[in-house]
Amino acid sequence: MDKAAPRDMDGDTSEPRYFGPRGVAVIVALALIIAFFLGLAAFLGTLCIYSTGSCTATLQSAGDSAKLSLLLRPGAREFAEIALLILFEGGLVGIVALAAYLRAPGCAGALLGMGKAADWSCLPRALLTALAIIALLSPLDFIFPELRGLFVLPEDRWLLILMAIVVVFVAPVCEELVFRGFVFTNLRARYPFLTVNLIVTSLFALVHASGGLAYVLLVIPVGYLLGWVRERSRSLAPGIIIHAAYNAICVILALIIY
């Protein structure tokens, strides 16, 4: 993939017409906006459903944690956060998949980085690197105590299982399809790997910026690693496995430490 992939200008070649940087930027921005509002609607809707008060009172208290906690049933906020994550991730994938289909119905999978056989030789090294990243960055929660709040898991067993499924399985698949799939594939058809990986890693970190600067510092190294895996393997599958393993280890550590 050192050279730009050929473009299908007439629709009769095996390669799709890749999106240019402007098209990628517009689609990703649109996907983020729609996914944000979908997630917000899911969050607020879930709070209303599991509130002991009226929906109006619940929404008016949404910005006040103390008041909101008095209105919500146990586990409602955690369930609302899970619903937000599911709708946000699903919205991202849905918009980029729709854009890929509308661009090239017969090659939509290729525009999402799918369809090529994976080179699995980089997987062991990537797994070891992911473990090293976790080990090196684990002291950050002592430097930035606010990180500990991000890794507090639900006390309810079923909510914990649901959150683990979303974090370990749903999020890695969705995020790899969007970032190392759609964005990486389309930009890599025009630009060198280093440039593309820096852009994709920055976008990946931006999506996780709601956790604060410290959380971004945790995300950047693994984001760059996932881009390297995508380049070396020429497939999304190894990166999804690395991403899922990384998240799973973080969940296990959160259970043990917090």
C-alpha cells in the first residue's frame, strides 16, 4: 500500500472510487454530529424511562447530579450511559457505511477497509506492545485522579455484563470500522502511512476527549498502534482483536483495582 490505489472513474474497475480528504472530513463530521445526538437522545430517554418523577423534572435535573440521583431508580444512570455508547457507536458506523454504499454500492466493503486477507504475523508483537502500553500508562491514574472516575464499573451484575459486552465487543468493531476502516482506507489511497496514521489517531483521540486530557493520553498510543496493525496486516480483523483485548484488560484491571 505504498502507492495510491487506483480510482474507479468509470465504475468498471475492481477498485472503488475512494473519498478524498474533503469527503472524508465531511462524512466523519456528519457522522459525529448525528451519533452525538443519537447518543444524547438515548441517554436522556433512558433517564426518563427509569425516573420516579416526570420526564420534565428529570430533564430539568439532568445537569444536577444530586437532584437527578433522587429521581432515578438504582442503576438507571449506568444503563443510560450504556445506551448512549451503543447509539453513539452505532450512529458512527451507520453513517459511514451509508456513505460508502451510496458512493459505490458494489464496493462499499472496500471503502470500509474490508475484504482483504489479513497478514496475522504482526499480531503477537502488537499484543505485547498493547500490554506494554497498559503497563507504562497505568501510573497515570495516580497523576490524574480524575481518571479513576472513568473506570468505575456498575455494581449491578447484569449491567456490568452488558457494559463489558459493549466495551469489549461492540466498541472495538464499530471504532475500527470507522477509523482504521473508512477513514484510514480512503486517506491511505492518497497519502503516506505516517500522515494517515497521525490523522486517524488524532480523530480517534478526539472522539474520546470527553474523558479529559488524561484519557486522551491513554488513547493516543493504542490508537497509533492500531493504525500500525492496520497497515501491516492490510485488514481490520487483527486490529479489532487488539482493540478488544486492550479494552478487556482495562475492564479486568478496573474490576481488580476499583
